[in-house]
Amino acid sequence: MSEVKKCPFCGGKSRVHLYLGKWYARCNKCKSYSAPYDTEEQAREAWNRRADHDQP
């Protein structure tokens, strides 16, 4: 299982969590969050791709 990368917006620590049967990645600092996903792995991979994309 890969680590959740920092928030692409503010650089804050992020985590993946289950809410109402769907998985989300969410920043602990600015509270931005991902779209809902069916699995924890899908949410983590989507968040990590977004974080990579926004790096210079």
C-alpha cells in the first residue's frame, strides 16, 4: 500500500478515509478532498496522481 502524498493545494498532510460507504482522500489542513471512490486504493492513487501533476 502506497503512502498518501501531501495536498496539491496547500502542502498539508492528507489521508484516505471511508465515509458513507465511499473512499475519499482529504487534506487535514485546508480540508480539500477528492471525488468518491469505491476502494481505498482508487482514492489514494487518484490523490497521488493529482499531487504529482501539480509539482513544478
